[in-house]
Amino acid sequence: MAAVLSNTGSIREEHIVFSYSESTPELLHEELTLKEYNERIIMHFLNKYNNVMVVADKLKIGKSTIYNLLKQHSATSLKND
């Protein structure tokens, strides 16, 4: 690639550029527990599809897992009010 960037017959230091791009998905920018990541993923899909059966199928989890999460989530919301 440096040869293409050089307009002379030789490659000099300034022709070689190393670029670094952080490719960490946005989801991983926060340090959460695995449980918290799972909850966020499930809630994301619930908000997107608004259907427990579809989300359970897409995530290959049982619908009871989703219902338990929703139950915990609403209990936590009630405590914070």
C-alpha cells in the first residue's frame, strides 16, 4: 500500500501510516456483569419486536427466561418509585 501512496520511486517513512481504530462494539464500552449484558440484550430485542415468542426464538432461549426477567425488572422498577 505504501508504494501506491508514494509519488516517488522510493518509499519513505512519511508514506507509511498505521491507523488504529477501536473496533469494540458499543455494547462493550461499559463494564457490566454477564447477567446485566444478558438483560440488556433481551430488553433490546423485546423493544424491537414487542413479542416474547419471537424474541425467545431469535435468542434461542426459553420464554420463561424472558418472563422471569420481566418480572424481576418490574419488581425493581416498583422498588425505585
